[in-house]
Amino acid sequence: MTRQYNFCAGPAALPTAVLERAQAEMLDYRGYGLSTMEMSHRSAEFVAIAERAEADLRALLGVPDNYKVLFFQGGASLQFSMLPMNLLGRGGRANFVQTGIWSKKALAEVQNLGLGGHVAASTETSGNIAVPRQQELDLSDDAAYLHYAANETIGGLAFDYTPRARRPDGAEVPLVCDMSSSILSGPIDVSQFGVIYAGAQKNIGPAGLTLVLVRDDLLDQAQAVMPTLFSYSAMAKAGSMINTPPTYAWYLAGLVFDWLKNDVGGLEAMDAINQRKADKLYAAIDQSDFYSNPITSLNRSRMNVPFTLADARLDGEFLREADAAGLLNLKGHRSVGGMRASLYNAVPEAAVDALTAFMADFEQRKG
């Protein structure tokens, strides 16, 4: 069997070492005589898996003791509803920095709930090619929190700084961040955030799991009436096991955390690898008249690199030849077209080398 290079934006590549370990443990997990998919989530064996996964994640990210680590289902998109239900129980409005499709969807869901929502800044009219600067953020007087997406997966736009969430009176409110496509790609200071959330299917593990980090003082901000399974507080008290969680996805996420910690050498090492990968691909784009990327250099995503060909009529041929060369899932999102290479943690540097070599060859033949 030959493994191909997978540039999919999600569900995305998983580390080969993780897949091999999961394969070895598939039928018989550590001598227990059954798969982790067959274990009771209440069993001592699975509780140990869950606790080890959380401990490794806390170590990787340096999660302070006054934060809960929660494992949800429903994807990051469900958090668009859960966040206002958990944080607006004492009034105020959710504020948003709108920089692309996902931050726009988060705002729309708050509005669907009839909770208003205020746009503190938007880059939509300028084509979402650069993030707003700190001085451009205009929070409402009644801001309860400020939400932003650290990395817009579809547009390839990334924040180069961590915003401060200040109302006009100078008071700070919690900062809420969608880190679905950038979490674990490098070190972060968790203490700067009230809530961090991320869908698993990019840098954490397989689809079906959603990670939420929430500061303890925000666990009593919820609306009075809400579903129990939506409650951060209830989930925290139950250790993320109010009902049966996605046990196999949780187990695989734990293997990814272990891989990052012990095989890669931590997030500082992962950060350096990711920077090298992105630098190589952007250099190939910038040194060519055949390929282009619209994002301002300061805000180019390291995780998701969209690019277009000088002649869009060659898109189909490019994708067919790329597939044949073992370079998979390079088609851009349907809303923007072109190409997109997602360079998540599990995408090896050799994959980027192969992609840039293919791009150079294709340009030589077709340019």
C-alpha cells in the first residue's frame, strides 16, 4: 500500500505513526481483548485514556489550572450556538470580528437565536485579505465577549496577533476564539482567552470531536433555560461524559497529543516545522507569475494556503495531474474556487516539497 500526500482541509491528514499505533491496537487494546471502540466510556480503561489525553493536551498548551478542558460532539459549528447560550445569561451582546466565512457564520447563528450581535470590525468589503488592526476594533458598550477566528480555513487569512477585547469604557471582556484550523500548530498563551474552541478534524484527530477550553469564572454565565448537553458547566461537572462521548475519536486525539509531545518534541518544534512548510509553498507561489495568493503577507495562513492559476481554464488539468502524482485534495473551496493546500501538522515537509516540484513542472509545461 502506498500512502498519498493529503492536503485536505478537513477531515484532514492524520500522522502515520498515530494510524499505525491505532491499527496495532484495533482488535486488542493493551491486552484487554477488545477495541477501544467497544469499551464502556465508564470503564476504568477508557477513563484512563480520557484522563491521559487531557493531561497531555494541558501539558502541550500549558493550560492553566483555572480552565476546564471539555470534549464535545457537534463540531465547531455547534459552538456558534452554544457560546452565546453559555455566555450571555447575564445580558450584553456578543461582539464579532468578521474576517471570512466561519466568523460570519458564527455571527449569523447568534442572530438566528434572536440575541442580536455586534460587528466590532469586518474585512468583508476589502475582500478579506488582511485582518483588522487592534485600533480598528470597535466593541459595543454592552459587549459581553469578543469572538474571532484565528485562522479562516477557506480564505487562508490568519491573525498575526491576539486581539484585546475592550469596550469603549476601557473594561475588558472575555476573548473567544475559534482555533479549529490552527490549534496545536504552535504555542499559544491560553490565559489570554476566555474560551477557545476547535473542531478536531484538522490538527486534533478525526471528525466527531470538538475541543473547548473555558475559564472557570465563565461557567456561571449561562442562560437560565438551555439543554443540559449544551451546558459548559454541566459538561465540566460530568467530565465531558453526561452521555456517551465519541470514544474512538477521543482515543485517537489522545494518540495525536502523545505524538506531538513525544515524537515531534512539543509545540515549539511543531511550530518550526509548520513555518518551514509554509515558507516553501509561499516562496513557490511568489516567485512565479503563474500562481498567485491574494492575502497580505502579514496575515497569510500557515495552515491553509489558497492559490490560483494565471489561467483558470487549466484548473481541472492541474487537479487531475496532481491526483495522479499522489497530491490529493487540492481543489479550493466551492465558494472561492482555485486551489488550496492545507498544511496541517500531520502533512509532512516532504509533501510540500513534492507539491512545489509538481507546481514548477506544471508551470514549465503549461505556462
